[in-house]
Amino acid sequence: MAHWLRDRGFDAYAVTGGVHALQGAPLPEPAPRTRDRRGDWKAAAGALRHRSFQIYFGGVLLSLAGSWVEAGAFGYVVLLLGGSAATLGIIGFLNTIPNLVFALPAGVLADHFDRRKLLLFFQGGNMGVAIALTVLWATDALSVFLMGLLAFIGGTLGTLSFPAFQSMLAATVPEEDLESAVALNSLALQVARFVGPAIAGVLLASVGPTWVFGLNAFSFLAVLGALLLLPASRARIAAASAGIRGAMADGLRYVFGQRSLASLMLLMVFAGMFATPPVAFMVPGLVRFQLHEGPGTLGLFISLIGLGSVLGSVAMLILSRRPNKGEPALVSYLVCAAAIALIGLSTSAPLSFALALIGGFTGVIFIGLSTVVVQASSSEEMRSRAMAIWAAAFVGVLPIGALITAGLAAWLGAGGAVAVDGFVTLLGGFAIILWRPEVRWLGCAALPEACIAATDPASFAYVEELEAEAARLT
């Protein structure tokens, strides 16, 4: 069975059984291979050998922990100020809509200016937002309106920072350790996401929101200090770009000119619009109206999603080393979609708990591997714009997905809305796989030579070679 690959100017066949099967020849005996699992883990953590990455990793981990402490308390503080469930949805919309509006310009900025200076400015602004929340709450001047305004400002600063952060990450390690760096960065995010809300709960119960916001403001000193210790980082632009619009158009042509990356972006749209809203907005409704449980069940449900995410990030340290990341990424996508659909149908708390753990595990593997593929497949001068397009495709559509899910919940209830979201995600994934089979070779199809070097060279044959062989035989 031969699969057609066409990507970034390459024409190739990926043949099940190798070229020998294509020609009807007997398959050669595979050479015995031994596997050193300790070596796998050492290679997976290879980025930690580099001092620049150590500085970046430590600063970002501490800052992310502070951000998730605040995120864990933000909605609770809105309710304390008199907000409703609808208010939470509006503030979530305000916090995420900047990803749709500013993601592509943010990528252009990161590809054209010193990323370190950009991040110092944007992260300094985020620190200012955290300080404003601290002072406003402490002086009893905080209101729901100001919470919404600061959520929008913080979301905008985060959107503008994201491509620069991703490109800065790539600059801290040599090319051979880039996949390790991205995987470790994902692990840091998930650890912070798992630990942060728990710390927020303790602080809210013991000392109040002032300390929550203050801790987040203090945590920005870690990332600002790390940035000051790192060297300047600026992409090598091959030619002058025709303004922001021209640079954005160049980035879109670059990404969507690669069929494997274009297919991945379509998957990210389904994941952002239909798979993320159930996790981001519907969990409290599921626990209350579908499972008929209380706050304890809600806390355990969220914790299991977080635990699955941490375990998935650990697994990704190994999976990110695979030449072909399409297989684990697609399996994780489909399993996560199925888990979401089944959670929407479940009325059993133990079953929902198991599905939450599975969904968190597979969801993080898919998202993490997608960032690895985009980073590794993009040239230095296009990396920030490629990551910005990834963010727009995934996080940028979240506000739209939130509105769709809210409409479904009003019609079908929380469980029905989550089930529909899960099934749409699942069917969308199958449709993309059938329409664009090259998505199965993520990390491979974008650069066939990498696959040839990393797997059995007999598994790929270029069209010209096949045509020449056919002409010789005839």
C-alpha cells in the first residue's frame, strides 16, 4: 500500500512494507536493535544541559506558577464582587479574544524585533496588571468592570508575548535539542497548571485575594530576571518585508504552503473551537447538573484533568523524539475527543473521573506534539509567525467555541453540549485524516530527508527514482 506525500516541494511515496513491497520483492530481515531506555530519558531532557535554557526554564516555570495561582482565583473573585455565571463567560471572552485579533501581528513583531526587549516590555506590563489587581482589591476599589478590563489587557499582553516566548525558547538550545526544549516547556506549563489552582485555594481560604494577586505580581520578577540574563534574540530576516500586512501574508503562505502543517492547523481549529470549551467552561455545569455532585467532586474532577496533563507532558518527553509525530498526535486527538463525548454522556462520577484523567493525558500530548512540529518544521525567520498562526488557530477560536457551547448548553444542557462538542471534534478529526492523509506524517512529511535518516531508508522512494526504475524495467 502506497501513500502519496506532497509537501514543501517534495514528491514522495510512503510505502507500507518499503520499496521492496512496492516492487514485489521479499522483505529483508530487520537488523536487531537494542534500546537504552535510560538513554531515551537522557536525550529527552537534553535541553537542560544548556545554561541559557536552564535560566529560561526556571524563570518561566516560576512565572507560570504565579499566573495559574491568579487564574485559579480570578473567577472566584468575580463572583465575590457580585458577578454571575454569565459574567464569568463574558470575562473569559474578553481574556481570550485578543488571540484572534492580535496573534498574527504578534508573530510579525517577534520576527522583526529583539524578542528579549519585547518580552521585557510585555511581561513588565503583565506585572503591572497584577500589581493593579493587588492594590485595587486591598483598597476595596476593584469592580467587575475593572476585572473585565484588566482581563482584556492581560489577555492582550499574553497574546503579544506568546510568539516571542516560543522563539526565545528555540534560541536557548541548538537545533538538535529543540524538541526536548519544547517538551520540557510543556511540562513546566502543566505542572504550573496543576499546582497553581491548589495554591490559590489555600491562599483564598487563609489570607484572601490580596495575597493571590500579590504572589502573581512577585512571580514576574523571575521571568524578568531570566530575560535580563539571556542574550538578545532576533531572527535573521532574509529580506525586507513589505510592512506588517506583507509579513503576515508571508507567514500564512509559508504555513499553508506545507500540507502537513496546514492539516495540523485545521485540527487545531477543531480542538480550540469544540474540544477546549467543555474543559474551560462546562466542568462546573457537568458536575452540578449531569453528575448531581458538589464542590468536592468538582475539585477532584479538575485535579484529575491536571494530573493527566502532567503525566501526558512526561510521556511527551519521549514521544517528541519520534521522527514521525503524526501517529501519537492523531491517536491522542481522537482518544481525547472520544473521552470528551463520553464525559458528556456519563452520569457516573467514577467513569467521569477516569475519562477526565484520559482526556487530560491525551489532550496534552496532542497539543504538545503540535507545538513541537510547528517549531521544528519552521525556519528561524518564520518561526514566530508560524507559532502565532498556531495560537490563532487554537486559542483564537476559543471565544467562538465558547459561544457555540453556551448555545448548545441552553438547548441540550451541559452534558448534551459537551457530548456534541466531543463528537464534532471526533468527526472533524476523521474527516481531516481522510482528506489530508499526510497529517499522519507530522514532523516527517514536512521534510522527507529527516524521516529517511531517522527511520528505514527503504520506506521512502522519490518519484523520480520510481519513474526511472519503471522506465528501466519497461
